[in-house]
Amino acid sequence: MVSSDSKNLISRNELRAIAEARMTEAEHLLDRGLFAGAMFMGGCALECFLKLAICCTLKLDELPPVFKTHKLEDLILYTGFQKELRGSETLRESFDLIVDAWKPDGRSRLLYADPAGFDHDQAHQFLSQLRDPEHGVISWLKNRLS
């Protein structure tokens, strides 16, 4: 789905589609008992939604390569929504739990550790931090992008 542009940039529409697909994949993996994969795909979904928010904030049609990072803390800063996120205790807690699991060592653990080391409660809580209608980070972001 990456743009055929010579710069290999990803458009807003592509980012939105990828983000939605990753969240759907996370849900399916959770339903099938693949907990580490569900958490990994959920983190990917958030990363894509944050990159979409950056494009919207900066009024860009495509994501510049400078924003191709996996650091969620940096991405939220670039969206311009950090102050608002940090101003809500429950939203901040949700984001911080996700960030803790998504830091480089956490991503590596999700990718390379024994999948049996993860359980339904962990994955369900992680995805709830993303999708909860009131306190989920992705739900919150989507309301700002609409």
C-alpha cells in the first residue's frame, strides 16, 4: 500500500487504511488467542494513527520520512495533542501503559519472546487502552481527526 511516488511516501489515506487494518488484525489475533501478536498489531495501529494525526496537524498529504519512527512519545509530541493528552489522567495512563509495552525492548519482546509468556488479560488490557470509547488512545485520536 505504500505510495508509488519516487520518494516512497505514505499518503494520509494510506495511513488511515493501514491503521484501521492493523487494529482489525489486533482484534482478530486476540480472538484467536494470539496475544503477543494482538498487542504488536495494536501498537502498530496506534503508531499509524499518530502519523496520520501528524499529517493532519501539519496539513500534509503524505508522511515525510523524518516521521518514520517507532517512538510513540515523539509521535504524540509531533501531533500537537500532547498537552491535551497529558491533561487527562485516564488518557495519560492509557498512553503510558501502551508506551511502556511499545518501547524498543517491549517491541522486541512482543516479536521474539515465547508467545506463551502473554495471556488474554494482558492483551485485552493493552487493546482496551487503545480502543475504549472513553479512555482509549486510538478512540481519542480518531475523534480529533474526524
